[in-house]
Amino acid sequence: MKKAVTILLLVLAVQIADTSIAGPLGISVDYTNELELLDLQNGPQHLYGVINVQPGNLMQSVAVDPNDGKIYGGDSGGMFYLIDPANPNLSTPLLNLGIGPIEGLDFIGSDLYAVNGTDLFWIDPTGPVVSPSLGLVGSGYATSIALDNLNLAYMTELGPSSSEIWSIDPQNGITTFEFPFTPTDQARALDLASDSNYYGLVFAGKIYRFDMVLQTASQVFNDNGSDYSGLATIDGTSFGACCLPDGNSCTITSLEHCNLLGGIYMGDDSDCDQPCEVGTVQESWSAVKTMYR
């Protein structure tokens, strides 16, 4: 009997200690300009803070550079930002692209694309420089763009009576209607996650998973909360504290994204309560010389 009780207690301890998330991860923005880390199957996990956008503007979109992990955003007035996840209120406005609201942003390989509702654009974030319009993006109003493994992209559009999914070839701007979305929900953001599924964010805090082959969408989470406006997925299925290269800043993200940022990952489910400082050890000169003999 004692052995059985011990085993039961061990099982309960493991269940209680296992607080890591199960779903793929995404970084989202909403219409209160908040930057959040999302478990795309279980909802919000960490609030980074409020992004310091230009007065009167709303953050509309977000994208993560797959090469260096930097986070970019676009607002309703056309301003393009470099977002600091450790200090969102210190995010840097880089340039007003002059294209109206930046409804959607996403990287396709090393190329960054944007939609402003009606047109597709290419952006060089190092300039930053924006191209002339690459063409119209469908029959409705495009609210997001998401990469595809075949170098195509999918978009969510607000159609006459419902949201719609369209595909687009970024090389020539040719668009193809794919399928309608649930009429009562307005899809605002879409991206391809690390589990090879597309996830979409809609008004009222709902998260949907899209099957582009079967042309279906299924709700996976509803917190009746944030009105999401942008989504950028990141690699990883668990998160923790990441000490950034400046030696002082700390942000919550995945191991994979932390490595892209050049940080030190402190372990799953760790937090930023402890300062990110490089420790020192007092040793005599003779002891130091001994270590290198």
C-alpha cells in the first residue's frame, strides 16, 4: 500500500510540475498595441508589454526575420517598426512606408512582403526601402499574408459577406481564390507554424487552424478577449527566459528564437525575475595560471 501511495504521489508531482506548453508558438499584436507570446493551441502565455506606436496609430501586423530573429511591425498609419521584445515601449519607428495601413507582414525566405488591404509590396528592412505596388491582391480587402513552403503565400481577405482565403504568387502578384472562411468571424492574421499547420487569429480572441488542402478551418482556442491584428509564428513548442546579448535585457521566448537573437536560454518555464548579469569569480593569479597549464 505504501508503495502504491508513493507512485501516485510521484505521478501527481510530475503532472503538477509539467507546466510547459504543448502548441506551436506565435508572437501577436492586438488593437491595444500589446505584444504577446501565444501558444497557438492554448492561448496567450506571456505579455511583453505595449508597443510605443506613433500617436493615434494602431499596430496592425508583425513579422519575425527567420535569419536573425528580429521582430518588425507595421501600424495603421504606414509606419514600419523594429520591435524590441524585451522593451516594447522602446521599439524603433524606422520609416513611414507611405502605403497606408500595413495590414500584413511576412517573410518568404529572406524577402519581406506587406499588404495594405489592396496591394502587395516588397520591403528591404535594412534600408528600409519599399517597392512600388506588385499588383492587386484579390477582390476583397487583404488583412494578412503568410508564407508557403512552395514559395507561394496565403492571405486572409475581408470579402463582401465573409472572410476569404486567397493564395498569391509574390513574384507576379497573381491571386487565386481558395475558400471562404466562417461568415461570422473576421480573420485578421495568418501564419505557418512550426508544426506545418496554418493558424489564424480573428476578432474576440479566437485562434483557428487552417487546412489548405481540405479547405477547412477549425477553432482551437477562444478566450473571448483580445482583438488580434497581427501574428508571426516562431520555432519551438516551449518557452522561457532569454538573456539578450546586451547583458542586461531579458525576454520570454523559445529556445530557437533565443538562439536567433544571440541570447542565452535559461530553460523551459524560466522567467526574467533574475537579472541577466555575467557573474565573476574571485581567484588568485596563481590559480588562474594553473587553469591554463
